[in-house]
Amino acid sequence: MFNFAKITLVKQREAKDNFVGIRKSASDKGFEFCLPNGFDDFPDGDFDQIKDLFFRMYRTFNKFERDNRNSDRFNLNKPEYQEQQDQTTLSSGGVTFKTDEGESCVIYSKIKMIEKILSAYDDLSLHSIQRKISRSDKIDYSQIYKYLDRAIYLEDDIIHIETMDLPRPLLRYESTDLIDLYCLILDEIMQQLEEDAPDNVKSRSQDIKFFAQRFKENYLTSNQSIFDKNTYEETINILKETLDHIDNFTYYKDADYWQLYEAIETFLYGELNPQQQEGEYWGIKGFSFVWEDMCHTYFFRQSQYFRHTQERSITYSPNDWNVCYADTDISLKGYQNPKRTIEEKNRVGNYSTPGRNTRKDDRTWIYCTKSDKPYPDDSGYFWWSELLCIEFNSGFGTFLYNYPEKSDFFNRNQKNALRRFPRPDLVLQSSDRKKLRIIDFKDVPIKFFERNQQKPFEETEEKYRIDVIKQLTYELALQQNHLVWQNWFLIPCYITNLSIEFLDSKLDIKGIQVRQANFAKIQTVYLGENL
């Protein structure tokens, strides 16, 4: 395992570099940990801070991959190489998701050092290690030459050997040192993952802790730990020496033994090697997709309606906000969606809408509710996805500014009008249904907005112009029938105070406010869906 204090942190990258994770540094001198945007104030060289962030990101990437493997949002690409390998390397292309618009999200989520430890746990394998070396009064004459140093030499060149070390079946209900060592590593990983581990491992957590504690009593002091900044190197060295000792004095080694041994060996010796052409990479290229899922999860959980889904009576407050539209199909723990199959019952998407490409069978799920705007024939109410509509009618019409009631502008035939249905990331409505808040999640540093705001709009970066135009289009569509109170760009930010939800950057782009979100607070809610 690598030393977190020696990993180089990368806090600022090129504009098109959207990778978050660990990769080979440009100088080839080692590996670098590319942090999310907004982490300029994250401390350098702090073992505990870097370790905690690593494991939280590890859990985040695993959750994102699990949630989206069976989602309509992405098309999963499974390279043949990836199917055959037990690790993800850059040459394999990773696990690639592609959106309807062709944007790719490549996941390098497998850290072999950790994955092998988690996957090696098997109750049957652990209990099947029943043969061990023990003293035997039986003599294997073919092995006598190995025991001459123990022999008692009698007269007439006669030798006497009392015991030999021979393998024999021995039923034991306690673990061997190898299992104790394995459980120590597994237990410490589970602590870092906050028990966000496979179900078969979590169900035996007490047994794992028992064996881990026995190893500590035999080989370590009470304060030594694999993930302690003060004892990391010393502990790893002791574990390496112990593994070598176990291997040297174990004569019977079956498949179960080698499975555990190799998992432990990979963990202890499997440091990332920047000199290898195909060294391990871990992280996600296209972190914006992860950021969107994190934010959607946070706002759904903060939504007044979702907070009270289990309550029969709901008390509304003017400060409460409800999700009325979201371009997402995330999974929420405990949520029951009556419009989806049993396998998808916890997904929030409740409205099937045409996708963004031209295939007739292309449909995607979004979340939306009915608005308070009635249909013209009073047969019901518009859905929010219908109100998010921009129309262009090329037909001739007259509009009299001073006498609008005499205009025929609004009486034109709308049958041939061109329509577009924009899809903002999130639309919130106050519980009194008087105000709307539009939010789009952007994975960019705040400097992206600062440097472009200082330029004439036509000279700004293309992404900046497109983002602003789209955000204003969302507002135009909704303000035909409702008061748009706030319009936000929400970007990630490293904030140490968890009581802070958002920071106002004081940037205002044509009425769009740039807000900085507390990354740790949003991530905590997102990871809570794993438990």
C-alpha cells in the first residue's frame, strides 16, 4: 500500500483535464493525486487528510459505477481486455460509459491492492485451511536426510530420530496466523471504508475483528496501525516480515492458502510503480457526471417531500423546497417508484422522455411532477417537463403594443410551430409554490467564471457562452408562467466547516449566481445511500 504523505497533490489542471484520481505524474517521478475542482485550500502532505479523502473518493467511485451500470443514462462499453483482467489499467480503456450526446466517462475504479483483499474473503476457504505442519512420531524414511541435524547418533552408526515435521489432517476451529494477518488487513480496510464493503464481509465483521485483534496481540502494539501516519511504515514492515515467516514455515500450501497469500502480498508489496508502462490508474475521467449524481442525491434528500415520504402528515414551511424537475435517474435508498420495475424500484425517474439522439427507440428517464398550471381545457395540469418548452412559430402575426387585445399574434396556428424542450439539471419550487430556483451543476473551478466575466461576451470561451445561453434559456422557458427567484451555477469547493452548505461567490453572470457547494457535506449525503 502506498504512503499517503508522499503522494503529490494536483489542485489545478488544464481546462480540458477532467480527471480525478491517481495517475502517473507528467515528470514520471511518481504518482499524483488529482483533486476535484475547488480544492485549492486542501492541505499538502497531511497523511490523515489525504487518506480520508482517498477512501471517500474510493467509495464514491464505486457507488457511481454500481448505480450507473444498469442505468438508461449511460451505454456501457465493455472492452474485451477489461473482461479478461482483474485490474483496470490505462491500456484497457477502463470501464467506459457513454451518454446520449456521445460524452464519455471512463472509470478506473479498481485498486488491485484493496480489491484482492475484499474479494479473497470466503468462509469456506478460511475454514478449509485444515492441514498444518505439526510434530509427528511417524517416520518418513524418504525424508531422513533432512533431519540428520536432529538425529541422535548411536553406536554402530545407528541414528535415532524422535519426531518429524509432516503434514497431517488437523481439524481446527481457530484461525492460523495467515488468516489472522489477512483479517487484520481486512478489518482496517473496512474501518476506512466505514463498512461500505461486500455483504458477505460485513456479515462476519465480528469474527474478522476477533482474528484481527489476536494478530495485534501477537505481533503489534496497541497503537500500531496500517493507516496511522506515525506507525504506517513500521507496521507495514512487521506485516511483511510476518508474511515471509508464515510462508517459510508452511509446508502444505493448497489453493485456499495461495488465494489469501497473494491477496496479502499484493496489498503489502503492490505499490504503484511509475516505471511500468502500464501502471495502475485509479479514478474517473469525466468527473462532472459524478458531481451531478452527488448533487442530485443531496437535493433530493433535502427536498421537503422526500424528507417526509414515510410520514402521513406533512407540515409545510416557507423555507422548504421541493424537487419539481430533475434531469436524472439516480437511486435513493428506501424510495419506492410505482412506475418502475422491481429491479429499478428505487430509481427516481418517473417520466419517460425522448433522448437526445435521433433513434426512435431512444428514451430516457427524468424526474418531474405536475405543476399548478392547468391545461387550457381544464382537463388537468401541465407537467413541468411540458412547461420547459421554447416555441418558434414562423407564421405571420401582428402584435399591437398599445392595443394588445386587438393583436392576432397569439391566435396563430401553433400546429406547425417548432418546439424545443430544454433539460436543466434541477428545478426547485418553494413549498408555497410562489418561487422557483434553477440549478445547473458545473465541475469547473471558480477561476473559469472569473476570467471569462472580465471579457466581452462574444470573446469568452465557447463552453462559457454555451453554459450561460442554456441557463438563460431555462429561465426564459419557466418565467412564462412562474417567478424564477434564483438561477444558479453550482460548483464544488473544499470547505472544512460542515455546517456551511453553500458559499456565495458574489459572481453574477447576467442574473445567474455562481454558488460554491460544500463538497464534503454533499459527499456525505451521497455516501449515505450506500449504508
